[in-house]
Amino acid sequence: MAEMDTKRQNTWKKNTLSRMYGPVVEQGIRIKRTSHELQDLYKYLDITADIIKKRLEWIGYPVRTDHGGVVKKIFESKQGGIRRMGRP
């Protein structure tokens, strides 16, 4: 995954958890929770690993299918032809 995608996912994750758990109210003052507090409240914070895991699970789908579906045909196909050298 690209580094920028990982940063965006982590930002999305933190914003979502902040909305889920909300701020802390002390003496009538709303204080935004820190990343460590959110991590304590929600133990499993690695969304990037989840996405990679789901992609790997999906790659196994065409291998496991028995029928001759489009996805399996594309997955098992070999590219034919010869490309000439140089600019097309």
C-alpha cells in the first residue's frame, strides 16, 4: 500500500473513533481524547493490516472456485503476443 493511503486510513480511523467515543467532559469543558486514550478504549487499531488481509482473502477466491467464471479466466489467463521495442 502506498504511504499516503496508510496515512489517510489512520486519519479516518482516528476521526471515526473520536466520533464513536466522543470527547471527555471535565468541569463543563470538552476535551478531545488523545490517540493513546482511543487505543486503550479500542484495542484493535490496525486498519491497514485488516485491508491487506481482506485483499489476500479475495485473491484466494479465484483459486478456490471450480466453475469457469470470468474472474477465474482472467486470473489464469496468459498474455499473448509480442510487443515491439521502442515507443508505440
